[in-house]
Amino acid sequence: MQIPTRCPCLSDGGALRVARLMALTHNTIFRAFNAIYTQAPNVDPSNAKDVSDLMQFATFAIAFLENHHQSEELVFFPMLEAQAQVPGLMAENVDQHRAFDSQTLSLRQYIQDIQSGEERFDASLLRGHIDELSGPLEAHLKDEIPSLRRIGRQVGDGIMTVCYKALHDEAEGTTDPYQIGPLVLGCQDHSFTVDGLHIQFPELPFSWAPSLVDHLVSRRHAGAWRFCPSDFYGQIHETEFFKFAGESTPEGETRLTVASNPRVTRSPFGVLTVLLLFVLLIVISAGMALDRMEHKWW
């Protein structure tokens, strides 16, 4: 799946920001499925741990895709239609979602059959399912940005911003942060630009959130994150199943490659920083609880 580098301009302000953030969300989906497609041939079908971890990563990627579109249909699209006062305005976008429902279902079922032991992992079959999905999915994700341009001109920057926040809140509230948090952070490339600009994505509440995900949140499904195309700081990196250009496997095969950036060297104080922040949060929470109790008593 090709990752677009330009976002059709809507207008200055909120509508343009929404379009760019939506494009970066779509790019996250592209990177997740590209990571599966690229690394699958290098996974040994007889290695149960590697197969299980890849299937888990793929399951999380599908969950992110489906949640994104469900949140659009439940919240984002109805809000835009109501504000534009045009019922069915987003119907074409919804129809495009339906165009790859069956392919998504087939891919999910194949993964579940592998996880249950009914099917043996076959990289070519997995890639075949992704090939079937990629056409209509890629077309939709690229078509959606121009459709937001039209809506942005109708409803204005302020409304677009409010609607996008509602979409973001719905998606955030209906996903497992232990699954989607590391997936999203692990599928970023901070050297990537949209319209020539470096844009912060995802929008994080704290600058130290990647460290929190790296050292704490990611531990629950650590095996799956071996397949992330980047570390949790937005730097593309090699994995056990993917090498950069010019490097070969022990068997002499050159693996599928992409351009790379130097990987960031993590600070040895990262864990200590997260632990100190965790202790600080406990202290603050305890203080707030005592304050509430005092007010209740008095």
C-alpha cells in the first residue's frame, strides 16, 4: 500500500488540520499492514512463538482499522451530515467501507484459524488476503481526504475541529490502550512529512508518553511489537524479520527493504524517569483523594 505524502488543502485552520491528522491516521494503517506483508515471508511456520506474535500484531492492526471506521460511522459522519444539513452526505464513504468488509472478514478468519490451530501459517496465503484487501482499502483511504475538503468548505473550521475531536474521543474510548497505543506509536515515521511539514502524530497528552508505552504499556503484548516497523519514538528500525538495504540473511537471501533513518539510542534513564512519574502520579492522586475527603468531612 502506498503512503501518500500530500494532503489536498481544505482551508487555513481547523479543517486543514483535520485533513492532515486523518491522512496520518490512514498512513498508520498502511504501515501496519505493510509491516505484516513485508515480514511474513521471514517467519518460520514451525516457530510457534513467532507465528503467534505475528498473528497477534495482525489482529491488533485489524482492530485499529475496524474501530476507526466504526467510529466514523457512529460519530464523525453523522455529525458532519447534521452540521451540513445534508442527510446522506457521507453515504459514499460508508459504501466504500462496505466494499472491503468481506476481505477484512476473510483476513480476520484466516488469522483466527491459525490461532486456533485449524490452519497452518502460510505467508503466501496471508499476503494473498492482504492483497485482496489492499485495493479497495487504499482507494477509500485516499478518497476520503478530498471528501473532507468538500465538507470542510461547507461546515467551516470550527465545526470540523469539534467533529474530529468527537471522533478521536470515541475511538480512544472504545479501544484497548495496551493494544492500540503501542501499535500506533510503533507505526510512525517522524521523518515523514505531509505537505512538506512535520506534524506531531499521534497527538499525545504528555511528551513522555512514548517512554511510558515503551517501558510499561508495551510489556503486556511485547511479542507482537517485534513486528512494529518503528520504535515507539517514531524511528524506523530493523526487526528480527526485516533488514535494511544491503544486508542479507544467514542463508544469503536479501530481504525486502525500505529506506531507513538511524535508530534513536534510548536514554539509560528512561525507566527511572517513568518510575518517578508513576510515583508522582500516585502522590498527586492521593493528595486529590485526601482533599475530596476533607471537603466531604467539612
